[in-house]
Amino acid sequence: MAETFLTDCADRAQTALAQSAIFDLRRLSVQHDGEAVVLCGNVGSFYHKQLAQEIVRGALDGAEVVNEINVVYRGDDSGLGW
């Protein structure tokens, strides 16, 4: 029963992220591990990490969310160096 609940939660969370206007969030993966839904992948800012977590929390029915998303800062591509 709990396994089915977490699988359903992970599927709903993945669907919610896939509908995001932010491309980084659509590339994240959602899995379930034990008693929690786990977010994995890379984003370009701490804001996107937090946003993904809140989108997933809103899509779930009280399941625990573990945020293992990595923030990978991308360099400045403008060539200006500031």
C-alpha cells in the first residue's frame, strides 16, 4: 500500500515538474526511496532548487520530500567577465 502511494506521488511530482515553464525543472527526476519522494538532478540556481521542491510539495498528499538537487552555477557567457 505505501509503495503504491509513493509511486503515485512520484508520478504526480514528475508530471508537475514537466509542466513547468522553467526548462531546468523539466529535466529533474523524481523517485521514491523508503518513505520519501526524492528529487534529483541539476539546476542553475538555488531559487530553482527551492522552486522545484515547492512545486512537488504542492502536488503531493503529505509525502515527505527529500531534495537532492544539485546547484551547478554556469559561468558568464557574455565575455564581459563581470
